[in-house]
Amino acid sequence: MKRHVRGRYEVDDDPARIDVDAVHAYLAGESYWARGRPREVVERLVNDAARVVGLYHDGRQIGFCRAVSDGVAVAYLADVYVLEEHRGNGLGLEMVREMVDGSELRSVRWLLHTGDAHDLYRKVGFTQPGPRTMERDGG
């Protein structure tokens, strides 16, 4: 679903609109969590996602997030970013809100890992992990 936010910005969950080159450039070159990730991997992650949401300014992609889900019980929010020059205007919140509340996935348990932006995620209902949460690093 495409919707306008904050003037000339829009969020859109159309997978065909995602600019894989732009997503790869940010993730591999600027993010702290996916630095060096190969383009083929990014393309596969985008194509295999349960849902993707892009953030656009004047038609150019400036943000992204994706979900991995079984579609029934759990979803994982991943690769969330907004380009630096567009931060501070609530755009990341709008994009994440669209991701977690804007589809049939709104009723599943959402998980994420983050080293920052905890306040943003709290605004859409994320809390600190509980005592039953465990993690295994694949690397």
C-alpha cells in the first residue's frame, strides 16, 4: 500500500519498486550490521522477504525495511534504515509503523535486534527482550 507522509515522502510496500542497488549500497557500505554484505545476498533477502517497505522522496528510495515471517506466529524486522540527510523527521517511525501495523502481520509476535534506535521501536510497541529470549550468532 502506497501512502504519502510528511509532504513529498511516501512509504510503499510494493516489492517491485525496491531499488536493490540502493539498498545494497546502504547496507554494505554504511550500516554497522551488514557492512560488506554481497549484492547477491541483498537481492535474495529482498526477494525472499515476507514483506518489504520502501521510503521514497521525490521518487528516489531513501529508506528500507524488510520482514521475515512464517505468516502465522512470528515476524522478524530487519535491515531498517533511513538515509542520514532525511533522519529526524519521524520518517523511520512511519516506515516501521507501516511494516508492523500495515498488513496481516500486525497480529504476529515481532522480533528485532538493534544497537540503536530503541526509542523509535518502543513507539510501535517493541520492548526489551524478556528472560526467555535467546540468540545464536550464525557467524
